Amino acid sequence: MAVSGYRLFGSELSPYSVKVRSYLRFKGIEHEWVPRGPNSAAEFQKYAKLPLIPLLVTPEGTGLQDSTPIIEALEAKTPEPSIHPEDPALRFLSELIEEYADEWGNKSMFHYRWSYPADAESASRRIANQIAPDGSDEAAVAKTAEGVRGRMIPRLSFVGSSAGTKDTIESSLRRILDTLEMHFVGRKYLFGDRPALADLGMWGQLYECWTDPTPKALIDELYPNTWRWIERMLNPKVEGGWDTWSSMRWGIGRLLDTEVAGLFLPWSTANTVALQGGQEQFTVMLDGKPFTQQTQKYHARSLSEIKRKYQAAKSAPGLDAILNETGCLRWLED
């Protein structure tokens, strides 16, 4: 049975949910935002194949899940205004940064949210208010929030957050913010004056950081250009054209060098090797320190997908030179 318009099931605390919502707003695609909770549970279960958000239900009654495939499916149907730079080399760089943000950038968001008591209290209360049954009193909401913290804090290990990896994760966020703050001088978005796929991925994680007390205080105090971009991405618009590689080389190049090639690709590769070897966890040296995490199948599929996209784009003029210069190429080649 068809539904009327698009319905996006998600949560304000889910970086992947708000990422898709920002995309829908940019494209001008009419949709209804449906908070995941008791009131929407029956409809969610009807269309969802997995108990994960976001879930986008199309007007034809099809349920789509996983933020990047959702965006790719909609982009094929509604190509304008495009979220991809016209230069195919820059398009791949945008796709690579989006993949990095989804897979590695999530570590900073999750780490701050559930490692710091004030952040865990704030997030668990907001989640409790969303999922608590209608009419719940303060005591019931507080009990639900306590249960949320009890489930989420132990999951820090799934993203590799621990006392031993704390400095690596937090240093990564500070470098990202330092880079973006300079990069956003004279431009509205990552690849110029219009949003790209990379903006959506990066923003989803940093927006969530910005809603939590500890990273929000950091961003508000030290990174005004970045918080203006965070606010801008709530309703992104075409405000100009795409930049050239030469004009964005410092900022995008630094992200690729220090974060994508320095952290994400070696970590993702180590995860894949561990999975192939049947290891339950792996350790990889990042920033000169050991980084230990549980092995996960999804990250291996993610690496395989970005390698597939590289193979499709590798003939783009200038791409291999950029990837080689920034240290990414050796990780993407089979």
C-alpha cells in the first residue's frame, strides 16, 4: 500500500538520520519527519528490514535503510541540484570524505557522548523523552534514561573508545575542527559555495557533537566558522559554485592526509585483515599509539565499497596525483 509522500523515521540524536534529513531539505523533497518511538513502532516494523535508523519510506511504500544508499537512490531520481562536484576527481574525494566521516568520524561523536558523564546524562535524557510512553512522569523518564546509559556506555568498545584510545580519538576531532575553521574562510561548504556529499557525512557527526555539552562548548568557544557551517547545514542551499582543487588544496588535502590516510584507511584495512583472519579484535598503530577495537563486518564492506568507487573513478584526470600526494592511494589500490 502506497503512503502519501516520503516519511523519514529517525532520531534527532542519530547522525545518519539528520544527515538524510538535511539532504531532503536541500533537494526540496517533501517529507515528514517521524521520530522513532512507541507511537511509530508499528509502522517502522512494517517497512524496516533491520532495527536501524534512518528508515525512509517512499511514496510507493518501499522502505530504504542506510544513509548513503538512501541518498544515492534519491540522487538518481532527483539529480538536480547535484550534491556531486562536476569534476570527477573532486566527486570521488567528496565520496571518500563522506565514507571517512560515517565510519571514523562517528568515533568522536560516540566517544564524547558516552564517555563524559554530563554528555551521557544529556543524551540519555533526550533519548528517554523520545522513547518513553506518552504520559510518563519524571521518575519514569529518569529510569528510562538510566537504562539508556546502561546500554550505551558499554558499547563504547564497539567504536574503539577506551582509556588507551582516548587521546587518538580526541586529537582527531581537534585536528578536524582546526582544519575546517581555516577551510571555511571564504567558502560556505567543503567543496565551495554549495553542499556536497562530504558535507552531509561530516556534518551529521559534528552536528551531533554540537548538541552534546562537552564538544559543544569546545566548538562554540574556538570555532565560529565551523559552528556557522553546522547551522547552515540544517537547511543547506546552493549559494554559489564549486571550488577548484587548487583553491581547496590546503583544507581538503589536510583532511585527506592527516585523517583519511593517517587514521581511517589504515584502521579500516586492519579491520578487514583481522576479519579475514578470523580475529575477534585487532590492534593497529595510529598516531604512533596502539588502537585496539573489536573486528566488525560492516567496516569491511565499507572499505570494499569505497575501493569499488575508486576503481570506477581512477581514470579521472588528476585524481591519482591527489591521492598519492595525500597518502591515500596505496590504501585504495588492490
